[in-house]
Amino acid sequence: MATIRKRNGRYHVQIRRKGFSPITSTFSRLTLARRWIASIEAEIENKTYINFSDAEKTTVNDVLNRYQKEILPTKKGNQVEKYRLGTLRNELGSHHLSDLAGVHIARYRDTRLLKVSPASVKRELVILSRALTIATRDWGIAMPQNPVSLISLPKSDKARTRRLEDGEEMRLLGGLNKGPELEHIIHFALETAMRRGEILSIKKSHINFILSTLLIPSTKTD
């Protein structure tokens, strides 16, 4: 059943159907309100109706906050991803999901490319796309379409093959001003090719002093 109420010169419509949450909208003209009622009721009858009301109330900030709380702790490299979530919040957080469009994502992409590398921008957009997909698939927040899929992602930089040349290691170590600990870490990194996160995660229990071996429990490449 649909009801129409005129308030402050506008027409407020509510449709109630068994098995559905109340569906509401507001129009400036009565003819538009009646046309909308007919289209929604037809979709309900044909079982094609999708309720986007949650998307109208939910912001990108809401989704990213929940993603950080529920999903991020289970992922590797969550500290770096937490930083990227902060950047996404600052630029896109105020948008409601129902209004978020490809043009907003493209504008974000182009603005960020002026500040950071294409690879960094691509990682940020992949995180956003993943969060929006989870919101739709697992949290029941229906969206017309994931807007990240509507734009071209930046092409990542080519893999680097750079190696230290003669004299560069000496100049690198000569520029340190944070004590011998950092020098030891740099030597260790150069000798083992371990990543920063792997080195900082080393525990005494990971070292077998008899066999002179080090266990790396979790790596980027497993």
C-alpha cells in the first residue's frame, strides 16, 4: 500500500509491502510521485526491486570505518593499508554510497596522481573497491554498481632492477645519524634482501643459532 502526504509544498511517499522495509521518497510534483509508486510496485511484483535506502544513508566513511574494524585486522600489512584508508576518508568519506559515481573516483585518481606514484593510487583504489564489494556482498548495503569498476586504474610502474653501484653503500651509511642499530639493519637488509616489515617482525624465537638460520613466519610471497 502506498501513501502520499503533502508537506511544505512537497509530496512525501511511502510504500509498505509485506517482507519489505518501508520504501520512501519525496517529489516536487504529484504526477512524479504517482509515476514512481507505479514503477516501484511493478518491480516488487516482478521480483526485480532492489532497495537502495541503506546506500542513501551510508557514507563512504561509514564503510571504511567498518572495513578497518572488521576486515583490516585479518590482513597482512594492515598498518600501511590503515594509512591508505585515512587518505580515502579525507577525499571521499563524505559521499553517500547512493551518490558515489565514477566521476568522483576519477577525480580522486587524477588528484592523487599529482602527489604519489601510479602504483600507490592503484593500491588505494583497490582497497576502496574491495570495501565497497564487501559492503554489498556481505553487509547487505545494495549499490547500483561499484563505481571503481567504471574507471581506468593507473598503470603500475615497471618493476625496479636498481642495484647499488660502487661507493653508494658507503655514502648511504655515511649519511646515517640514528646510531649503529640502523646501520646493522641496513647491512642485514642488503645481505638478505628481506623487506622492512619482515626485519622488524624478527623475534629471538625465530632464530636457530645452532644451524645459523632464521625462520620468516609470514612473507609477502608466502
